[in-house]
Amino acid sequence: MAKRGNSIIKGLDINEIISMLNKAYADEWLAYYQYFIEAKVIKGIMKDAAIAELTQHATDELRHANMVADRILQLGGTPLLNPQEWFTHTNCGYEEPKDFDVVSILEDSIKGEQCAISVYSKLADMTRDKDIVTYDIVSEILADEVEHEEDLQALHDDITEFITDLKKNMH
């Protein structure tokens, strides 16, 4: 643990930060797997565009898990060591894909991003002006999660609009 590095943290319990970061760490791994598996099982119209988006998001979630793990270690903590712990520590849970339709998959993914936005907003509020290093990391991840939600929502809207137009033209 970096003694001088942690001395810059003002008015926060380092163990509480580590605990919250471990919950976010669990979320990132579950999000990674959710995007990974959704990209494999997705079916339907414009699925190639959705696969590209889901695959990119999986890569981003893995990068986030790495960033969070590094910060946990800097703070003197230990990232969750057993994947089973992800389910007991997660904020956002894991939504097993049940309907492989592209619209359903995108809706599940959007919900996951909205949860992540809430988690990282809370972490940013907690660390603002008190732990600048953690604040910078969670702010960067938060910006990615906001972008993910926007990308997924735009794709969802394009597909649902296309389907609606197709149905109109069939009648």
C-alpha cells in the first residue's frame, strides 16, 4: 500500500472505498460476460451491428475491471479472488439472456448500463474532492457507461423503428 499516495485521501474510510470498488469490480466482470455471451447468442434483424456493439462493450468492461482492480490494490485492498463472490457483491446483478432476439438483448443491456451509471455516479459523488485518484478513475468509467447507454439506445431505436416501418409497409 502506498503510504504517501493514500495520505491524499481526505475524510473517507479507505475500507469503505475498497468495498464499493470491489462491488463495482464484480459488476464489471458480470457485465463483461453478459456482453460476451449476448454477442454469441443474439438473433434477429441487424444482429451484426448489435454484435459489433456488444463485443466492443465487452472489451470496455474488461478494461474497467482492470482499472478498478488496480485501484483496489493501490488502496491496499484485494480484488475479489473468486468469481462466485461476484454474485454476492454485485450492485447490478447478472441478467441471463432468455430471449435471444436483438431487441430484448439490447433492452437488457441498456438496463445494465443504467445500473452502472448509478453505481459510478455514487462513487464519483463520494470521492469528489476527497480521493482525486479514485474520482478520476470512476469518472472515466462513468463517461464510458453513459456512452454505452447512448449507443445501445440508438441502436435499439433504429431497429424498432425499422421493424415498425416494415410492418406498416406489409399492410
